[in-house]
Amino acid sequence: SYLLYMGFMNNDCSSSQNITLNRWIHAAFVFDATLLRQWVYVNGVLSRTCTAISPIMVWNASSVTIATIPVLAGTNDLNFFQGSMDELTVTRRAKSSCEVLERATLMARFPFD
């Protein structure tokens, strides 16, 4: 089974449902530094909520790694994400569940004929 996973400084939170391999999904991870709350969304729907014990501590851009679990890395670091990402967005504020759902599901068609 494969789960979406958000973790930092022993603040681990994973999705509650399995993720199907080789299928596009919308994944969103939200962290509210004021409330120390984490939310994991799958296709715009809340999958799990967790409470962190400490805030994210990021000193510079080189200290952030996306899509790997360093503790599980072997000598070859083969645990990196093996798929494709269409878009990655980092914001300075925690998005609401409505914003996450809109981003995951909003589609538009603009015909030019």
C-alpha cells in the first residue's frame, strides 16, 4: 500500500487511504504554523488531520527536500519520488479546505472556434 506522507522534525502525517500507482492525483499538504496543525488532502478531499509537536524549521532553500524520506534512504538514495509532478506551489499561509478543493477540481474549457 502507498500513502501520501508529510513529515518534518518528527511531525509525521500520512493519508488515510491508499494511493494507486501510475494514476494522476492532486495531493495537497497544508501546515498551519500558528495552530501546529497538518492536513493531507487527496483529490481535494481531506484525508487526515494531525497535530504537530514543533514548527517547521527551514533555514535556507537548500535544506528542503521534496518527495523522499531520508531515514529510509540507503547508500544510493533510491527512495526518491519516481513519478512526475505537474505543478508545485508553496505559499506562506495555510490554505482553507475550500481553496484546496477548488484547486484540485476547477477545470475550464475555452473554445476558440
